[in-house]
Amino acid sequence: MTSFQDTARVYFPALRSGFVFADNAGGSQCTKLVAERIFDYLLNTNVQPGADYPISVESTRCIAAGPVAAAELFNAASPDEIVFGATSTMNLENLARSLEKDILDDEEIVVTGEHEANVGPWKKLAARKGLTLKHWRPRTTDPSNPYSLTLDVEDLLPLISAKTRIVAFVACSNILGSIVPVKAIVTAARSRAVELGVRKIEFSVDCVAYAPHRRMNVQDWDVDYAVFSFYKLFGPHISALYARAASLRSSISALTHHFLSVDTVGYKLQPGGPGYELVYGAAGVPTYLKGLTPAGTLEATFIASAVHEHVLSERLLGFLRGYAPRVLIVGDPLNGSSRVPTISFVVKGILSRDVVRACDETGTIGIRYGHFYAYTFINELDPKIDIQDGVVRVSLVHYNTLEEVDRIIIALRGVLG
Ligand SMILES: Cc1ncc(COP(=O)(O)O)c(C=O)c1O
């Protein structure tokens, strides 16, 4: 029987080279099903959409597939709730700007200090309006490892007040590789805010590091905004933002031209058309994912993917734990069900850059070191680490194999001894 990852690998020609792609949290390989759509759009329907001549009608039809695909991936109620933008960074910056008028000057924003994309826009908005910005910080889970950090809802609740307007957090950290219970967090924070008499509270969830590993479900989570980047989810370099219909109507001010009537649709947050071929290409992502298991559903694929990824994480985490306390895993050292194979660590006495060099020198392994734009988070680690050297990160997805993890381990053993 063909294994899950063997089925997946067929869709990525670059994997045939034998190179170990292990910087997937930076960007995954793009499935053939996406590349074929982009190629087809550019060669056959590359006209301006919205006109009545046949090729423009076809182009419009192709582009409409993008929001449908993103809505399916988010499990949004409607493609009208989808916004496309070049990056998640841009989508979140636009979101924060579009909320500016609906936020009162004495209100508060709570952020997790992770990837700057979901921190910077809120920080800047708070500075522009003089709002209070509160930080929900992670706590350690293993007393012997100061970097065994994870977000705990118990630390969020005291930050919620009657003035809380936005809570912006990550569904999964791009450094720690741990998934947070989004639904439980939203339920607890929303009911605390209501108890305290909040005017209006909304939740913005950064799913960029989550989407490649688990099924998103914005309706079940009861969140108002969510974002992910297709280029980390086997797709093209483009991002999708979910904005709940009610929020589009009542919280968001349009960023579009004044004469466009887009009051209730995601386009309200899209100043100008995104890359049409990429929007169409993105529709290949759910098609790819659903084709990986006989059930043909996103749920089945993400369950199979999590099972396979758990095996990959266990091999690498087990190896790294064997070097404790010289090697400190940054994140949960244990491989629980909320762990994804985004594995960061530091080595006492060896620069992260030098650890990664051991893999670079093989010429066949791609991993990386640095702060990965979680600048504030890495900068605030205690004990401190050099911000530019940062952490070593090995980030795997469902197309990686155990044999590939073993090749990474052999290279790391060369430097760790
Ligand atoms: C958790 C997280 N959020 C946001 C981003 C930003 O995504 P984009 O590159 O699409 O702006 C990244 C990118 O690495 C990320 O890992």
C-alpha cells in the first residue's frame, strides 16, 4: 500500500531531487495542481476580468474559484468573507487600518508577541490612537528548560477587561510549534469580557503556522478574523484573510475606491486586484489536500497528516532531548497531540548559524536559523540569546519522510558530537 507521504510526494517534482526541504515553515513546496492552474490562467485567460466577452467571462470564473477555495480551507460560511492580499503581513496591516475608526480611544488590544505580522499592525494602531496594548506572554512547562514555552489561557484572562476591543493571537507559533486551543480561548475570553460589560470584542487569529498542519474552522472557533499564507500551504505566494460577515458590515471601513459598492464583502479590504493567476492557482490547494486520502475530505487529510507528522516530530525531538541540557528545545520538548513538526532549539556553546552550517555543507538539506520575524519573542527569551543568531529551526510537513529526518540527524550529530 502506498503511504500517505508517498501519495503526497508525487505532486512535488522538486522532491525527486533528493533534497531535504526542511524549512517549510518559511515556505513549502508548491503542488503541481497549483502550478498547472497558474500556467493555464496566464496562457489562456490572462485578460482583465469583469467584461462580457467570452475570455473575460472565463477569467472571472477562474478567479472566483480562489475565494471559494479559501472559504473551504477556513471553513468560512461564505466566499464573500474572503480577502486576498500579497502576504499575511499586508492583510493584517490592512485589517488594523480598516478597524481604526471603529475602535475607541480608551480601548485595549491584547497581542501575543510572536511573528511580527500579527503584532506590528496592532502595536502601530495602538500608538496611532493612544490605545493600551497588553502582551499575553507564554509560560514554561518544564522547570529544567527555560525555553519550554507555551501560551496558557489562564495568563490571558487577567488581561481581559471591559475595554478589551481586539485579541490578536497565534493558532500555532512559528517558533514553538505548539497549537493553542483557539475555541477554548475565544470562549473563555469572550465570556470574561461580556461579564465585565465589554462594548465590543473581536478576535484575530494568525493561522499561518497552523494551516499546514491542522484543519482551520473559523465558524467553530467563533473568531472574527483569521489569516494564512498559501505559500506555506503547498500553494502560491499569496495570503487569504477571513473577515466574518457581521464584522465586515459593522467594524470594517472600506479600503477600496469610494465608488465601489463592496460594503458586505471581503473585497472591502482589498485595495486593488490581487494577482489573478495566483488567486486562481490557490484553488488547487484544497483539491490537492482532498485527494490525499480515500475519504476525499480536508478532515481526513489533516488527520492522516497529523499522524504522520507526529512520527517525524518524535524522531527529531527524541534525538534532541538526548542532548539535554546542552541542547534546549525552544517550545514543548514533548511530542503531545498539540505539537507540530516545527522544531526550534539552541545549543549551548555553539552558534545556531554553525549548527545550520553542518546541514548546509551536505548540500542536500535545507534548514535555517534566526528569529524568523518573531523578533520581540526571541529578543525577550530569558536567558537571552543573540537576536541575529536566534534559534535553529527544522520545520517539516506531511511530505517529509523519516529517512529525511534521519539525514538531518546525521548532519546534526556531526556538530553536536
Ligand atoms: C506565524 C506567522 N505569521 C505571519 C507570517 C507572515 O506571513 P507572510 O509572509 O505571508 O506575510 C508568518 C511568516 O513566516 C508566520 O510564520
